[in-house]
Amino acid sequence: MSRRTVVIGAGLAGLLAAAALSTAVDEVIVLERDDLPDGPAHRRGLPQGRHAHLLMTGGLAAMEELLPGAGPRGRLLAAGAHEIPLASGMLAYSPEGWLRRWRRGGPHMITCTRALLDWVVRRAVLDLPGVTLRRAEARGLAGDAGRVTGVRIAAGEGETHLDADLVVDASGRGSRLPHWLAALGVPAVRERTVDAGLVNATRLYRVPEGAERFPLTVVQADPYAGRPGRSGMVLPVEDGRWMVSLAGTRGGEPPADPEGFLRYTLDLPDPIVGRLIAGAEPLTDVHVSRSTSNVRRYVERARWWPERFVVLGDALARFNPAYGQGMSVAALGARVLGREARRGGVDVPGLARRVQRGVARPVDAAWAMAVSQDVRYPGVRGGRPRPADHLVAAYTRRLTRTATGSYPAAAALWDVTSLRTGPGRLLRPDTLLATLGGPALPPAAEPPLTPGERATLRALERAARVDA
């Protein structure tokens, strides 16, 4: 008997869900209401698409499992993406000072534009047998409170019904999940929103000659200072470009004008981002986005949930993009879906419940990291630090301070922030001992640059002064 699944949304979460289901069913139909570009270009429906995106180790590993023959890592690198080792290939100024760089191994991340990533994944998924893309708008779910049987899609002036053995809502931030559930008679799912008022501002630059191998550079926001968080990043992307992304919480928002953009970089807790780009050639205007709140739907806790219906990606939980976790969480969620579907089929009772509970684990980890920081900024809406949060913050600060001069502490931070392991990694005996012992090396007074990188930075500053 032929099995069909329908995935709503052709963003990253939807495409990876389609890949996950392709080995468990005969047909996967991906519905997308927007026109998709025929190449790596920005598209509608992706409000954060022009800003920095980081594909962390955990998310990349999940993608490689979902697309074993397609090799998304290899395709991305061949198209110009960069693979950054966190231990040695990143300059990071944390709230506790500069993190040292180490020659030892550790997790890697992929950096490129979101347009390139989506294009590479879309081509790989649509090459899979049984997967098709249909341009159509989903209007709602068919079925009842006990079981979803398909999707209602727009057809001319009316609607038509597309039958499915399983439906996946991966329609992103614009998901109409609450309305669809209400129409089926399913009780409302509890939601929580934590909004620090973060604004993103991004501009692309041509990498200056001689700076092609300069490390990824990030100045992190400080959630403990009692003032708005302000951060900046210089991210190498494809085609010899730097993506420079700034972020500021309510009261510390970056400006959209070019002169103000540069001033903002120089006024960060460390001015290195501004020092790098002051003389660089801008390639675009400044793009600003404000859709950055953390929103969580607790589907896994719902007392009643219909069979054969799953929610993934931003339709389930979205995070302040400053933490770079959304894509990896989507990939990890799709991996859970694929494993459960292959284990017993898409139409076995209880599948949807098991998937939602499994997906909740990576969501919980990313949510805790994002919200525990955001609730500390002035003017945050939807949350405030609880007594337990103060204890967690005290330990996290001590761990971060230790990580400025301790490889074991730094490795623990990288493993958790890259979603390579869960938060329990921070409480392992070796991590606890390192944290209690404090940094083995004194704080770095300046960025940990190699002699060649220091010479490059001086040359960029000289060129900027000449241009000025």
C-alpha cells in the first residue's frame, strides 16, 4: 500500500523533514506558497535570511545523516562556504574577556549565506526519489481532533483536499498552527514568548586583499552588565565576502545608516569589528530585521494531540538569532522524525507524540541557552530571572571566565553551544573541576592574533586612515 506524507513549508526545516521521510514512505510532497529562487538568492518568507547564520556541529552531523549520499558539507564547501574550527579559527571576545585560541581539535561550524545553504539543501533533497515540490498555499488541516488525514490547499477560488498518511507543519514563523488546531477541535497549546527587542543589522563587504584568511571575529553581548546587549560579528562567506552582522537589544539597537553602522562597531565592548571593516569596500546597503523574539510552543506537553501530525522548526520554536541555533535545532528535529518513521512506519499509533517528545530535547537545550541570557537584558518582555537562573548565571560566568584560559572549560562551552552535546556536559566532573580551579593562563589583554594576523589588522587600519 502506497504511503504519502505532506510537508508544509520548503524552508530548511521542511526540506530536511522531507529528506527524513523519503526513506520511510513512497511519496513526499513539499508545499510552498512562495516562489523559490532558481539559485542561491534571498527569498520572501525568510525575514532573517540576509543576516548571519551558523551551521553548528550538531546540526551539520544531523544533515549528513539525513542526506548521506548528497554530502551537504562537501557541496557547501565546494560552493565557497567556510569550515571554521572553534578552537583555532575564531576570535571571540566574551563578557569575561578574550577566549584564547588552541591548536587542539574541537567542533567545527560552517559559515555561508543563508541563501547558499538553502539552495544546496533544496537541490539535494529534491534529487531524492519520491520527493516533489508543489507551489500551493496550505489553508488548514483535514481530519479531526483524533487524527489528521491531510491538508486543505488553495485551488482557484476555493480549496481542495490533499490526502496524507502524515502531515508535517514546517511553515516557519508564519505558521497558523493555533488556528488549524482550533478548527480541528484540539485544545490550545501553551506558548511562551521572551522578547529582548533585539534588532539585527547586516552589511556585506568585499574581503580586503591580504585578509582572506583572517579568522571569524565576534564580540559577544554582555547580559550581566545591566544595560542593553550589543554585539558584532565578521563572518567569512562565499565569493570573497565578509558578512558583518550587528545586534542590539532594546535600547541598544544598531542603526541602518552606513556611518552609524560603522560607529556602532567601533563602540562595541572591543572595537575590533570596526577596525577590520573601516577601510573595507561595502557591497550592499545595511539590512535591518526586528523579528527576533524567542517563541516556544509546548506541543510535547499537550494533553491532547492528533495522530499523524508533527510540528518542526520555527513553527514549533524559534530563537533569538544571535545565538545561531535555529538551523541546527531544525536538523536535529528532522533526524528524530526520520528515526521514528523508519522504526515503525508513519501510520503507527503514537508516532506523533514520540516525535514531539524527542524533538523537545534539542529545543529545550537551545531555549535554555537563549532565554537564560535574554531575560537579563533591560526591557525584556515575557520573562525575568528566577532564583535558579541566578545560580545558573553565576556558574556560567565562572565557567566562561575559566574558558578564557583553560582548554577543558573552553571545550565544554564549544560542545554545548555547537549542540554537539547536551547541557549536562557542563556538569561533568572534568568540567566542574576545571571551573572550580579557574583559568590556568592569565587573561589576554588584547585579541589572541598570530603575528601575521596582527600585521594584517595594522595594514587594514593604515588603509582606512589613508582612505579617510
